[in-house]
Amino acid sequence: MLDFSQTDSSELTARQRRHNQTRREILDAAWRLAEQTGIAGLSLREVAREVGMQAPSLYTYFDSKDALFDAMFAEGYRQLGEAVAEWTAQVGDLEPADALGTVIGLWIQFCQQSIARYQIMFTRAIPGWQPSEEAYAVSATEYQRMAAELEALGVSGPEDLDLYTAVASGLAAQQIANDPTGDRWVRLAPTAARMLLDDIARRRR
Amino acid sequence: MLDFSQTDSSELTARQRRHNQTRREILDAAWRLAEQTGIAGLSLREVAREVGMQAPSLYTYFDSKDALFDAMFAEGYRQLGEAVAEWTAQVGDLEPADALGTVIGLWIQFCQQSIARYQIMFTRAIPGWQPSEEAYAVSATEYQRMAAELEALGVSGPEDLDLYTAVASGLAAQQIANDPTGDRWVRLAPTAARMLLDDIARRRR
DNA sequence: GGCTGAAGTCTAACATTGTTCGGAAAACCA
DNA sequence: TGGTTTTCCGAACAATGTTAGACTTCAGCC
């Protein structure tokens, strides 16, 4: 039931439609608040106040706070999927090094766009929480899709992928921790791409 | 008052010595519990129970939970300083690439040794907390020391350092998140070192 | 030795959290 | 209209960090 927003609306009664709409409002309020307080600082009572409810009423729409996190997590990965699709289209006619550099830069900016989203997707910022199996499945799908795109850019095989992941996520983490609104590490994206591809070539020899 | 454990004991009254000793016990209990629950899951009441006290009694030794985190943070960086000193001694007669590879590997293992320490030092795992100025100063000192050592290994200038930091911390983050007790990313340390140094050489041309 | 004051410890309490329960209102369907 | 389901709320529970106030313990001084 994670992809409520994409459910075929012709099959829905007015009641179900209103239910999904309220769910949407709650999610939006949660994202808004999490952006200010950090994902771990999210408070259900504040979310409720934001949408004009009392806290227990939220339980009509989400089984628990963890379920709300689950929905946010899956939504983040769906957005990542869309972004990746855009990037690969936008990068199709570049040389591999330029293409990879662009993708890394865009990836860091995707992380910068929303700290809350970055925190829930890529860090363990929420004490005790981890995605449910359904939510995890969404993320795994997007990872596979991304891995396929990277293969086309010359990053192939598990070792290459592990190294690429470390570099890209490391750049993003440093960017967000030390220069959240700037581009100090974004600027290094082309260099990092060149570095990775050169090293892959070296190891192939 | 962060370096209580290193205060000259000849100047201390029996009472102060006992005070420091109890502080030490509390810190040890905190590390032990944080290792199980994650740093963000640390509960003062549990810490108190672990040392045979009631929660409010802890406030004789730490002004707040944040002050306890501060002490742990500074202690972590002091341990890092010791470790770095050992590494550089141990690596003195290797070639730069081997030396850097070893250092990166040891660095990742240092992070693996204690998840709680890793979380408080390098992630923002604690909602709302950040190190006090005194604690931050300790970390800044160690970073400068580390930067000096890296310079000797061929990583010089702010750009090199930024890229190195991203790669090393990225490797550690992936290791801890996806294979906390294994060596899937540790094994990549020599490759990463070689990759970094080759790229630095390329950019120097 | 006994007084003084600080240090250590406790219980009680407060505000805040996520969550559950039970009932009232509202919306829907017959 | 009557019956059922959904929605919403107030009260309450357990757990959290923290404070206030009282009691004990203990070192130092006349």
C-alpha cells in the first residue's frame, strides 16, 4: 500500500480518494517539518498540528511513526528513480568521463535538495528504525536500475560498483555535512569521475 | 574539563579522584550501552542503572546528556589521535601508495571497531546535538595532525584533501552500513589509495 | 570531637514523546 | 430512516531528559 499515490483512481470511491488525499497532506507536512528539524526530530504531534488534527488521528492514515517513515523512504527512492531517468537521457551523447562526472554532480545535488530525504534514504539517522521489506524492495529496484546505467558508463562489476558507491556517497556526505548550501564537493565530481574511470582502465590491464 | 582523565593526580584530593573515577565508570557504561543500542538510543536511566544509580545522580558528573556526548566525542578524537600516531610509525618505510593504502585500511577498521564512536564522531546520528566548542577544538586539532601526515604521503592542498576525505569516509560509511563485521570495503583500500595518488599525479601534469 | 558546608544521592515531579483505548461525531450505504 | 464504517478526539500509559528539594555522607577547620 506504499504507492497509494499511484493507485488507479477510477477504481476508488470518493471516500478512498479523500483518504489518500489526507495521507498526501500528512506526508507533505512531514517532509516540511523534517526539513527544519532533521528527520530524527520529526514529531507526530507537530505533524498533526500542521494538518489541523490531534496526534492519535494520524493513526487512521499510518499504522505508526515507522510506517510514516516507510512511506517517506519509498517516496524518496521513487523520486531518485525519476531523477536517474532524467540524467541518463540528458547525458546520452556525452563521452563516458563527462557523462559520469555529470551524473555524480547531479547525484550530489539530489542529496542536497532535501536533507530530510537524504537522511532517511542514505543515513541511519532515525534511532531504531529501518525500512520495512516492502520499502526496502522499492530501494533495491532503484539501485539495480542505477547499476545498469552505470554499467553503460563503464562502471561494471561488483568491485567497480562498490568503489563508485563509496566515492559518490562520500562526496555527498562531505558536501552535506560541511557545506550544505555550497558546491565545494560538487565541483570535484568531474575529477572524481575521471579518477574512477582511469583506475578502472588501469585495473583492466 | 574534558580531559579529566589526564589531570595530574598528585594535585587531586581523594574526593576529586573518586569523582573522576565515577565519571570514568559512567563513560564506560555509556560506551557499552551505546554499542548495543546505537549512540542515539542511549538512555540516561539505563546508564544510571548500569552504574547502580538513579538517573538524576548522573547530573553530579555531567551537566546534561549533551555534556556526556561531548565527553564521548572528545574521547573518540583523542583515541583517533593515538591511532594515527601508531599508523604513521608503522608505515614510515613503505612506498607512498602502500603507505596510503594501509592508512586507509586502518582508518576503516578504526571506524568499524566501535559503531557508537563512529556515529558520534563522523555522523549526525544524534538529533539536535552538535559538539560544544571545546569538544570541537579537540577534533580540529586531530584533523590538522592527520592532514599533516597525509601531506607527507602525497595528499597535499585543499582539493586533494577534500577528495581524500570523501573517498576514505565513503569507504568507511559503506563498510559499516552494508558489511559491519566484514571487509568488503576494507579490501578496496589499496586500490583506492593507488587511484587517489594516480589522479593527483595526473592533475599535477 | 563537633560544627560547617560542600558533594553525593534519592524521591517526586514536569514536560515531552509515541501509542492505545473508548466513545462521539460524521459519512456512507441500505 | 437505520445500521455500519470511517474519522476524529480526549484521556491515559509508559518512557524520555531534566529540575527541585530534602536527606545523607564526608572532608576540613576551630
